[in-house]
Amino acid sequence: MGPYEIERKYLIARPDEAWLRAQPGCRRARITQTYLLAGDGEERRVRRREEDGACLYVETIKRPVTAVRREEIEREITREEYEALLAQADPACRPIEKTRWMLPCAGLTLEIDVYPFWADRAILEAEIDREDAPIAFPPGLAIIREVTDDPDYKNASLARNRRV
């Protein structure tokens, strides 16, 4: 097995953009994520990430280990590789576009994904070093509920159907 991603995910009330901009160290990136055809239980995607005028392209393969822990293999790719991999896009999934806010908080970087198809909510993800690690949330964020174990709130599911 390769490197692991240990992550908890929360449905939150959509935060005010002005509040996010005012938080010390908070950064913003625009992300387009496209899911590729993959093997059983595996998730493959390519991502275009634009931050401060620079573009980064990444291919990611994820395999579940537990509800919170996944094996994750990531590699930076060129724009040409990204465009070539788009030909392998899963036809059942639409590309996901989102604005990601990276908010430093209590030694972690909370990632808040704001989607154009939700006016009232967003997803907060926290990568942690162990599955039972506590997570502190800044005042100003309204946590609705944890959705780590809810497959409807995974980006791949949102790309397939935006029912939630």
C-alpha cells in the first residue's frame, strides 16, 4: 500500500466569502475535477487547480481502506497529459467545479469547498494524522453534520448526481 489520506468531512452552512477572506492565512483556489474510468473500488481523477494565476495539474488514484482512511497516489502532470487523460473521462460523471478555501486552524488546514450548485451549504474537509484526532473549528463556521461516512457527499457522487 502507498501513502494514506486520513480525512473527515463535514457538511457546513455556506460561509460568507468576506469572512473567509478576512481570516489570517486563508487562501483560495479554483478547481476543476474530472473523474476517469476506473477499476472496481478505485477512484481516478484529474484536477486542474488555479491559485494566484498559476495552474497545477494532478492525477490522483484513491482506494478505500476504511471509511476515513484511503490509499492515495498523486502525481503532478503536464497540461498536455491532463488534456490527454480527459479522453478517459467517465461518461456517467460531470466535471466538478468548486472554489476551495484553505483555512489554517489549530495546526490543521481546513479545506472548504464551495460549489456553484449549492447556495446554502459547502463541504469542509480536514486531513488528520490519525483517525481519532480531534478537530477544532473556528467560530464563524456553522457545522451541520459530519458526512465522512455518507457516500452522497463524496465528490465522485456529486459528479454523478447532485441530489443531496
